[in-house]
Amino acid sequence: MRKTRPTQDEMDAAAAKLLARFTRIRQFSEQLCEPLVIEDYGLQTVIEASPPKWHLAHVSWFYETFLLRPFLPGYEVFHPRFEYLFNSYYEQTGAGFWPRQERGLLSRPTVAEVYDYRHHVDAAMARLLCECASSDWAQVEMRLGIGFSHEQQHQELLVTDIKRHFAHNPLRPAYRADLPMSPIGDPEPLSWLSFDGGVTEIGLNAAGDDAFGFDNECPRHRVFLEPFALADRPVTNGEFLEFIRDGGYGDSALWLSDGWAELRQRGWCAPLYWEQHDGAWQTMTLAGMRPLNPAEPVCHLSYYEADAFATWAGKRLPTETEWEHAASGVAIAGNFVDDGWLHPRPAAGQGLRQLFGDVWEWTGSAYLPYPGYRPPAGALGEYNGKFMCNQMVLRGGSCATSRDHIRTTYRNFFYPYERWQFTGFRLAETTS
């Protein structure tokens, strides 16, 4: 049955809630940049990690492009060329985009101008929520949900990209030297939880679920599972050290062919940010260099490294269906960006631990459309669908993810060679 248009009172109440959330999310982006100095804002040391200045402008471009220009009558853009400079990859907007690998070459606009741009967009968004026509409200509300999640994704990228840029500096500077640190310890013993096979359902039901979800999480569908078991926590630094000491990076029999080629080309011999000094392992963190803690989940690993370890251990990576089936009914709790550690913590508690937060978990599943998936029409359909090739699915969120951003059904995806995110893994095995 078609929904009736909301009344003005309903729109006013909804607008007040949306504006409060919009303001909170926008302020958090700027809060994450408070420890930076002006020279940090333009850094781009690798192609996959953008400058902080670009992130701050791009999320504003998103609201301007998909909400303000189509729905706020008389809206005047802040700068006519920003739609080109701060578009990421949307072809259907018609404006084109500045090359990703050259985002760090732009000294102008200045940081001050980017903040002025943000505040210009913020004021216009407040007007839109107050003045929105009832006929547009459903579209505005839907696009705002995407805009909120989009900015939270870029908040996570702000954290991980800053870490990547600072790690490039031989001074190994700290983003925040006051970040807390877990006590050095040994990992708790690994245990296993078993799950019966049979038919299960995963994904979101877009037709009947009022909670926000991205299009790549839909539609909900049935999948058959063989009986399986999952490790109760992710693999730790201490366990990964055993793999290194056993020659794991030198044994081609453990590696997928593409992974072995990446290892040889890139010279991998340990996870990203690990360094040996006087025979002791240290790791670069957002607080600078710190001793490697064997009890923490290993992170900044490629899919290839996770898969090689699983082969070495006589196990495998879970499929995304197994992961979601096991996580169904588990409360979303863990170490998120909200907690302020900005680094994985050792496992604690009982049952399936650290399913959410700490590290994104590589799965053995390729990033592909679910049965019956159709991307949304228009430029917003480019958000997820066109990337469903040559990437792998990760689940669960990380210590750089916002708690209210993650869901059991959330599908993250990266190329299998990428390591700059807080990516780790847990082991699985088939038990039938």
C-alpha cells in the first residue's frame, strides 16, 4: 500500500531529529581533524589514502550534489569548480572528477576555504530540512540516510588515511600521543564454536525493514550452509608471529598465486606498520611507535596474508554467509571509534568475541551482488554496484568505525592486496 505524505507536524519532528544527527556527524568529522596541523591537511602519500582536506570537502560535495542542488530552490553552490575537484568517482553527475592519485597536489582551495565550504553546506542543509516540500520529503530522508553513512565512512578513512600518511614519515609522528594502550600480554587460548548446517537467510529485507541499509545488503535471500565452526576471536599478533617465524612469508605453497606475486613485488615480510628494532617488534599506531602487543588482534593485513595464514594453520577463512549467520542475534558491542582507543584491543568475555569493532574481518567471499540485486537508478546507483568485481568482502567494523554505523548485514569490500585499513581475520573450518 502506498504511504501517505507526512503531515507538517510529522515533517517538523523528523526534521529536528535529522538536523541533530546531521550536526553531530558533521562536528565529529571536524573533531577528528583537531589534532592536525595545517601541513597535515594536504598529505597524500599513497594513491588509496586521500588528504584530510579532500575528505572534508568531498562529504560536503555529496550533500550539495544529491540534496541541496535538486531539492533546495535557489541554492547557490559555494564554488562552481568544486563539483569537479571533490567528486570521487560518480560518472553520471556529468561534471567529471579530478584524478584520485593527484588529490594531494592541490594547495588550493586552502584549508580555511574548505571549512568555509562545509559551513556553507551546513547552513543550506538546515534550511532544506526546515523548508522541504512534502512531495520531496521521502527522497530527502532517504538520501540523508546515505549522506550520514557516507560521511561516517569518510570519518573512518580520515583515521586510517592519517595513520598511513604519518607512517610514511621517518619521524613516525603521533596523531595523538595521549591515546590509551592495552597492557602487554599473551593471547588467551583460542576456542571454537560449532554451527549446524542447513538453510539460512542473510541480507536486509528492503521492503519491510525500516532500518537504514546500503543497497548491496539487499535483498534478503536464502543460502545453504554445511556445518561449520568459527574461532571465538580473531587471530592475534602473537599467533601471526608464529607464522612469520615458521617462514610463512617464504613458503610459496601457502599462498594464492596472485598473493605470492604481490608479496614478491611489494617485499612483504610482515603486516603493514610492523618494524623490528634491536630484535624486538614494534608497530606504528596513531600514538606513534609502540611495542607490539601479542594479545591484540593482528591487523593491517591483506586478504592474501590472511588466506596464507589460514592455509598454514590447516583452516580457512569464513564465508560472509557463515559470518552473518553466526553473528545473527549477537549484540553490536565492541571497540569502536566512539571509545577513543583508535587501535585494536585484546579479546575479552565469552562466546563469539570481537565480531564487531577492533578489526574488519576478511571473509573468503568475493564481493558480488546478492540474487535479485538491482542498483538504484541514477548516480546514486554508482555507490556500490559498479565495484562488484575483483574485491573481497569484510565484516564487522573496526576501531575506526562508528558504533551506530555498523550492522550485522554490513558488507565492506576491498581489493585483496590492500592493507591500510584495520583489517584482520578469524579462522573457520568445515565440520561435516
